[in-house]
Amino acid sequence: MSTTLISTLFPLLCYFAYNIIVPQVEKLRPSLSVIMNMQRRRWVANASRRDNPFDAILSGNIMGSVSFLASTAVLLILAIFALFGQVPALMEALNSLSLNRVYTSADIQLHLLVMLAMFVMAFFAFTLSLRQFNHFCIMLGAMDHSEPSSDEELDAITRMNALGAKNFNSGIRAYYFSVPAVAWFVSDWLPVAVSIATVLILAHREFFSSAHRTAASAAVIAARRQQGKQL
């Protein structure tokens, strides 16, 4: 396997590897996403006791963000399709930058395919997330506020919200790993270095960041308050 092919596929492989490995790591140490799922459960439980448009507004804000990123992914997909018809001009532009490497038409077309795959996956992840958040809104609105909701119903609604967040994060990661894919145009080995840096940054944000510590503290405080109410 040539160096160019390895560097072309490496960001895509890192994206898949991250999505496979992180759920296994979460079994040993809760990530920020896992901690936020606890807050989603609290949100749904509190929403079951409210009869006002507050929760609909929150859900609408989330869906608006997802919709914006899905639309952006479509524009990026169309831009890459346009580049397939401008490969000679793209090669000329890259050579004029004096990046000390030789581009072939096949190499650039293959790399554009990889980038296209990245943004297509992002689009499907965002649209699936949007659909799941839509289901969440329906399930939230279907709750009967005249009597307490069962734990099973609250858990099911929470899982739907968590699924939407999971696919939203998957789409965001595709955006992140498109950055090392762009680095390929500079150097063969730069996308490898940037991919590894991206993995480290994402892992830090999920497991060791200040946001992780803050969310964990909030979850502990909420759990203590709940225990105090039960005593």
C-alpha cells in the first residue's frame, strides 16, 4: 500500500476507530456524553411535571442547530462534486503553491472520494439525529401531565434523546476528521499527524476536559439532592 493511499484513508479509518473504541472506554470511565445522558433523564423527568412550552423551545433550539449543520454538509457535498469536474485546475492550483509534491489525477480523485464519504456520513448522521430529536419532541408532547409518568416511559423518552445526541456527535466528528483530510493537500504524512492530534483532542474533551469535570459535579450535586428528598 503506497504512502499516498495510507495518508488518504487514515483520517477515515481514525473516524471509524474512534466511534468503535470510545464506547468500549466508556464502560471503564464515563465520558462527557454519558454524564450528559444523566442530565437528559433529569430533563425528561422534570418535563413530565411541567405543562408549558419551555421544553418545546429547548428542543427547537437543538433541532435548529442540527438542521444547520445538515444543510452545511449538503453544501460541502455539492462543492466536492463540483471539484471532480475541475481536477486539472485543482492540480494546477496546488502545484502553483510550491508544496514540493507531485499530484496525480488519480490521487486527487481518490482523496476527493474520501472527503465526499466524510461529508455524506456527516449528512446522514445529522439527518438521523434530526429525525430522532423530532421523535423525542413527539414523545415529550405525548406525556400525560395529569398523572405521574412511569420510569419506563421516562427512560424510553430519554433514550430517544440520547440517540439523537449520539448521531449528532457522530456528524460533528466527521467534520473534525475532515480537517486532517484537508491537510493531505500539504503533505503525505501531515494528515496522519493531524488525525492523531484530532483523536487526542476529542478524547481529552470527552474524558478529561473542564466541561467533563463540571458536568460530573452537577450530576453528583443532583444525585445528592435527590437522595435528600427521598430521606
